[in-house]
Amino acid sequence: MKKYLIEVFRLTSEKLDYLKDIDLILTVPALAKHGDFSTNVAMLLTKKLRRNPKEIANEIISELVYDKNIIEKIEIAGPGFINFYFSPLYVTKIVKDIVESKDEFGRSKKHAGKKAIVEFVSANPTGPLTVGHGRNAVYGDTVANMLEWVGYSVDREYYFNNAGRQMRVLGESVKFRYLELLGQTLEFPEDHYQGEYIKDIAKGLIDQYGNKLVDEPADGIFKATAEQEIFKDIENTLKSLNIKFQNYFNENSLYESGKIKELLKIFAERNLSYEKDGATWLKLTELGNEMDKVIVKSTGEPTYRLPDIAYHTTKFDRGYDLIIDIFGSDHNATYPDVMAGLRSLGYDTDKVKVLIHQFVTIMQKGEVVKMSTRKANFITLDELVGEVGGDVVRYFFNMRGISSHLNFDLELAKTQSDENPVFYLQYAHARISSIFRMTKGEELQLSVENLDLLTSEEEQNLLKKLHQFQEEMLYSAESFESHRITAYLEELAALFHRFYTQCRIIGSEKKLAEARIALCTATQTVLRNGLKILGVSAPDKM
RNA sequence: GCGCCCGUAGCUCAACUGGAUAGAGCAUCAGCCUUCUAAGCUGAGGGUUAGUGGUUCGAGUCCACUCGGGCGUACCA
């Protein structure tokens, strides 16, 4: 419907010059009586043309050339909105498109041929993923799905660091538990990792090696085994949420390949860095940021900025057109330094989109749970998936805009999971499957020959919502807003449930029944396609 | 102090990027199953959009200030 209107306006702008350089905004009005689509162009032009909006609207309408079989009525309303009403017959045509395109319906080729990389999760292997990581993981994977849906070829990447202090402490923590389990009494350091999982890893080592490792350094087999086990857990957790990475990028490889040294050399050569107090500083003030920052400590160890910049240069060098980083809000101060560094090297940082999501607050028994991996008072993502299931977790984290702080009430998630909107969507899908099982026995078949019979209010509203799918997906993908998809699907499911209650199939006249089967098929296809982008399953039975 | 984010119904959140009467779910109340799944449908109540000013045809949305909350503000990542 919208595409048709845009074309009509394009043709009209050849006659009315003032329409040429205006941004045509067509929206679906909140109220049905305001039509199927509405535009405010006349109001936007008042200032420029110094004329009354209604007068302008009248002039535009009189020049519009359109097919009366498609648009039934055009009205001017309120302060100068132009409202369009489509013909019921045209509205029904969407069913044919959907039935023909099936799983491909709603895709867009707009960004075909472009490559994107989405970096997310990127948690270092020091412990299991927390509920907090869950938001990052689910959102990142959904962004990747959305981009694929509109034509991008997407790589999902997990960046990690298995060197440095954190990992040393991890190895020591495991060794402590190992010695404890062998009967030694030790005082476990408070700043070490205290989670049960550390004991499990230590226990595994005893099962395999007995007490032969007593003299091994913490940095050796203890650390290595911990990393391996933890990564295995992380991968399993992600798998339970349908998330799979194409690539795990080890920060260490940047040192091994000489990338870090190379970068330091370039910064020095271009006079972008300097030495002070035994450390190397990057001249960020010259690059427009507030203060210079250390990139190599006086100990000779680089700070996170240097490898981060190096890492990003590899993303550019690998030829991505769109580079997406997904971070929690605790990183919001770090990326401007990295971006400035990249700009100074001549990279076009417009290609980089840093998407920062706010934190998840866990509420338990009415209180906020403070979480720390070290103290092990976190709630793992695994536990959450175990309690409510992967579909609910995926849906829940996709339901909200990323800039809003998210309250996750554990009791609510557990006890009222039946009321979760995800079931509402899945139920609509399952109901349609059930219809098909029943109609098969009645020898009714899908037919797109008599779609003109779909004239009831419930049918027309459902059809109009189906028309919006492709555009909604494109908009969601381009604005990286997965919560728009959940909102759309909830509206679609609501319209279907209303249709279901009001319009029977079995018992209706054959032609009408078969047209309704086509409508159900179309609805189910759109529900399934939408759920697929969200990474949520579409069951045939519930 | 400074930077980013947030403040909308009892609770959790939307609001098509400045549009028409601010919407959903949960919770509460009242109805609807001899017919394709009642995990559903219909209806009711619930709001000074934290506050005060401003910008304009028009503000939850933009600007300024105030109040309240989250995350940062390292030679930690």
C-alpha cells in the first residue's frame, strides 16, 4: 500500500514542484477512521509556501493521479492531514504475494551485496554468562538476524582476552580449590573467583590427574583447563538460545601477528603519541577528545585501548561495510577513545555503529540483586534459561528498547511465564496449524481465487497489518530496534485472534472457507518469519 | 563536578522520530466455550507523561533549568 502511495506522489511531484524536495512521511494513523495511511505534507509546507494547509492539501489532492480501484477515498482532516483509504479488494491482494513468497516474504534486497560484522557477548572466559550478558547476547544475535533479513551478509564475532590479570587470578583460584580438595587448609583470597564452578573445574582435575598437579604452576594447566571448561559452558548456554558465532577472535592474536607493535610504530611516526612518566600516551586531545590517555603503561603492558584499536582495524581491513559493536552501558566511556584512534589512522568510523544497551536489573523478592562474577552472587543465564526456557528469554530481551533500563523480576518470570506475550504469539501460530489439521479432514483447500470475499472488519484489519510487515522489518533493521518486531507481531497476533473468534472456516460456504484458509496461511507465514528473526520457535502445537 | 542513559496507568514497558482522543501486557472487576486449541475473545476502571519555563499551527517527543534513579569518569578490561 505504502509503495503505491509513494509512487503516486512521485508522479505528482512532476507537476507540483514544491513536492519535489520534501520528505514524504506516510504513517498509519492510530485511529481507523483516519484512514489506512496519512500524510502531513500539507502542514509541513505551510511555512515555505505561506499558505493555509487545507488549501495546499486540496491542491495536492486535485493533482494526484491514482487508480480508483486501489485507492477508494482521499480526505482532508483535522488541521490539514491527507488521509487515504484503500479499496477492500486491493487490500486482499497481499495474501497472494505471501502465499507465493512463503518463507521469503518480507525480506528486502535493499542492502544486498553488503557485508556486516556484529561483535557481541565478548565476555572473557572467567565465569559463566550472567543474565546481564543475556541481554547483550540476545540483542546482538537479533540485530544480526535483522540485517540478514534486509540483505546483508553477516558475521557474528566474539572477541575475548585470555591473558592478563583476570585470567591469572582465575588459574590461581582453581589451584586453590584443587589444593583444598586434596586436604590442604588454605585461606581462600577474597579477591579470587568464589563461584561453585571453580570447585567443579578443580574436581575435574582431581578426577583426571589425582594429586599429580600439586607442583604445577597456576598459570599452566589450571588456567588452561579453566578457560577450556568455561568456554564450553558459554558455548552451551549460547546454543540454548540459538546463538552461534562464526568467529572467536582472540585478543592475543593481535600481539602474535605484530599488529600491536605495528600500530605503536604508526602512532609514533605520525606524532600521535608521546612518552611521559614512563608510559606512552595517545594524543586524544588533538583528535577532539577531552584528555590524552595511556596506551602503554610504564610496566610495558598496553591498556585495553591499544588492542581495541588494533582489533577494529582488522574489521576494516576485512572489508566490512557495516561494523556493529554491542556493549553494555559500562563501556560507554571507552569507545570514543577507540573511535578517535581509528579516525586518526584514516578509517571511516561512520561505518561503525556502537550500540549500547542499558543494564538489566534483577529483582528478587522485591529487592535489587547486585551482581559480581568474582563474588559469584550472580544469576547465570543458564539458570534463567532453565527456569523459563530459551524462547521466553529471547523474547523478553527483545521486547524492550535498548536505551531503557530493564527490570527483570525473577519471581514474575518464573511464576507467570504463562502470561508472557511470547505464548500469545506462539499460540496464534499453533492455532493456525490446528485449523489446517481440521480443514484437511473437511476436504477444504487453500485458494486465492476468491479473496474478494474477505470483506469483514476482522479480515480487513488483519490484511492491512500483513501489508505492513516488510516495511516494519526494514525499519527495525535499519534502526537496530528489535522491540519494534515484537510490538508488530503482538498486534498481528491480536488481530488474528479476533478474526479467529469472529470468522469460522469449517461451516462457512466453501469459497469463503478456502479464501480464509489462504488468509490463515498468510498470517502464519508472517508470524513464523517474524519469530524466526527474533530467534523464537513457532510451534504447531501447544 | 563532568559524560551517557532513564523517569509515561498499581507493576513492566510502547508510542512509526514533532501529529489527530498517550497505547499494550500483567494485576483488578464484569461477561463469553454442545461448533476449527478459553495459553483465546468482549467490556469496565485506572494518566497533570517527575516538576517549572520556553520553541510553534501542534510537545511524552526538541531546548533550558530543577528534582530523582542507573552506568561511567584509571598507567582495570
